[in-house]
Amino acid sequence: MLLRPRRESNALLKIRTHLTPLWMYTTTSPCLFCANLIANSDVEVVVYRDKYRDESGIIALQRASMKVVCLYSKLELTNLL
């Protein structure tokens, strides 16, 4: 089975820094596959804008003791307008 490259995996491959803590910003919360890649990297905090339809990636990151933060939800954005 051939998997398509994902944005998160490409970002992790391009990290060339020794700065800590590393934060990853994503538009959508990571899927389980990408969450496992992130959990095995040096990233400590994941910030996302919208929830992915399957929240297993968020759960996996939290179980790996990572901080997972929703930047804002659509409901919060509606309240701001």
C-alpha cells in the first residue's frame, strides 16, 4: 500500500533546529497516523485550528503527554464576529 505524503510528515522532516520547545501549528488536528509521527518527534506542543472528524489523533498526542491546543473553534470564531 502506497501512502501519500502528508503535510505534518514533511514539516517534521524539515526541522533543523535545536530550539526547544518546538511547537507545531496545523490547520486541522492531526489524524492518528500523523499524531504518531509527531509523538515520536521533538515537538512538544501541537496547536490546531479545526478538529479533524476523528479525534483519535488528539487522544494519542495527549496519551504521549503532549500539549494539544485548539487555537479557536468555529463556535468561538462566530462569537467573536
